[in-house]
Amino acid sequence: MPAAAPQTLPLPRRPAPGRHAAGIGAGDRTHWAGVGHTPDGADPVHEFPAHIPGPRQLATWLQRCGVTTVALEAAGAYAHVLFLIHSGSGWRW
């Protein structure tokens, strides 16, 4: 007898965060950030070093892109460091 197909549950509908959102993938050596658009039409995905001044450069770039909401992904303590550095930025996390 074939195995039963797994049951899937619908995800709740949520509004898209809009064009002022960014996603950050934090790592031990580099952080990757992506935005929906850049003011100058440049590549919307950038890599920044994980050590200083990388997180500050990341914040400057996100501010230039008009970011107001940030989604942060990391394994380990890398996200904690970024969150502490940028906690006063005014972004919605």
C-alpha cells in the first residue's frame, strides 16, 4: 500500500513588507544583505565583512536604500552582534 501524502497546512496571509525591507544573512566572515531596490539601480545584493567597519558599512548602505524593516538570519551568535550594533537604527526587526 502506498504511503499517505503528508498533510500540508496553509500559511497565514501576511502583507508583504514592501520595497523598504531588507534581508541580512549573517556569518562569521561576511554578511550578505539584499534589498528590493537601490537608489542608483546598482546590484541589490551586497557582501560586507563581518568585522568592523563592515557592519557600519552595511548600515550606511541600508539607510541609503531607504530600508525601514530588516529580516535577520544567522546561525550562532552572529545575528546578536549585528542586532546590538544596529539596535538604535530605528529599523523594524
